[in-house]
Amino acid sequence: MKNKIKITGQTQTIQTLTKKMLGKNRYAFVSFPKTALLALSSPNNGVLTSDFVEQIKKSFSIQDSAYMRAIPPSFVYSSEKEQELDLSFLKDDSVFFNSSTLENYYNSNEIIFNSFIEFYIKNTPFIIVSFNDKKYVSKLLSFPAAYIHVPYNNYENKLDEICTSIDRVKNESTMVILDCPILSAGLANKIWDRFDLSILDLGKIISFSKTKSLDKVKFNDKKTYKN
């Protein structure tokens, strides 16, 4: 079943996304990582609460040409044994995009990634929902018009609270950036249904950037200590 699912390549994914970002209408790019897909295939596995899984299901079920559902090829095309997983929600006739596109560009093609950030984000006021400290957000992207921090280990019951925070600042931007893997999959439908705002899910990019920054500091500290 998994191998029958078709996902667009990185080039088509980024071209489709940037075309939507240049348009006048709202859009969404929402990533559904492996944990979210496993929850959809087995809602009672106990990893996520049933209420939160229901929100992921609602986000995944949105049918709108402006709403890009992105899933990881590494999961769909894996040769690992399927453990009685119900993957019927991955319809053969649906269009899915490559959720690892931006992360791969960040890790392997700095020129393309930096151009994307510079042109599509840095000059656009944005609201961000993030697991990370504001300093790491502003270092990679720019200073957000509004910053909503959510603890990465306590988020499943925060959806309405987050939406209330977005409601207070919704007029400051036309875009919400999501820097909160898994949470983003449950939150997307609420933002899409409630606000006239675009959604850009960055996956783990800011966390990668944070790790790289911390590693650089450790390296410089070690080098200074040796000298």
C-alpha cells in the first residue's frame, strides 16, 4: 500500500509553494511527520491523546487546492515491514508534497534556502508559533510581528489557547509560521478554519539552526580553551 502513494519531488514542491506565496490568496503548507501518520493509522496507540489525533485527522482531511499536505517520502517509501497499519487515509488519487523539501535545502543547498528565506519571509511580517526561543527564530528568519511560544513537552491541550493568542495579533500579518512539529499537524485545521491567514510549516529547520549555533559555540569555546 505505502509504495503506491505518490509524492511530488522537491523541485515541484518548492515551485508549487513559492507560486502560492507570490499569489494574492492565502495558502497552507502543512507537514505531517511520521508520528502524525502513525497516529492516524493507529489512533489508539497511546502516543498522542485521542482528542489531539482527531485534530490531526481534521487537518489531514482538508481538501483545498490552496492547502498543501506534505508527508515524508522516507515513511511512505520505506521498506520496513508494515505492522498492520491502516493507511487507507493515504488515498492513491490525492496529491501529497515532500515534507522534507525545506529541511533538505537547509542542510544541503544553503544558496537556495537562504534565497527562499530572504525573498519570501524576511520582508514579510509574520506570526510564529514556536517551540524555540525567540532569539533562534529571529537569527534564522527575522524578528516576527508576533511570537507565540509553546512548551514542546506540553502542547496537546493548548490548541484553543494558541488560537486565542493568534486572534489577538491576526491583523499584524497575513502569515502564520509553524515551528512546532506534530503540534502543527493538529493546529493547522483550527488556523485554516478560523482565520484568513496563510500557514507555512517549517518543520524542524529552526531546531536544526539552533543545534548548529550551539555546536559552533561549543567548538569556539573548546578552541579558546586549548589556546
